Amino acid sequence: MKDLLYAGGGLVSAAIAAYFMYSYVSQLRNEATYTSAVIAIVFAILAITLGTLFMLGKVNKKEEIHITE
């Protein structure tokens, strides 16, 4: 269940980061504020963190896999 939450949160965070980065890039030079860029960077870091937690949960640490299997 935690893996599903990590994956969903990571995807949502990545989508929010993409939206805010697009809104920052598409603004005119005289209207540009750094708030959108900061929000995009925060959500990108959150997406990377949640994606890492999701992938770490997929690794089975209890069972060894032999190289010949």
C-alpha cells in the first residue's frame, strides 16, 4: 500500500512541477516571477524523493538471488 502512495504522490508531484515550470517559462520577461520556478523545483525534488522511496520498496532485501538463476 505504501508503494502505491509513493508512486501516486511522485507522479502527481512531477505533474505539478511540470505545470509550474511551464508557467514560469511561458511568462513574459517583464511579468516573470521566481515564485513559479521555486514551486517547480520544490515539487521536482519531492517527485524524485517519492520515486526513490518507491523504487527502494521494490528491492527485496530478504532474499538473495544467485548469479546463475
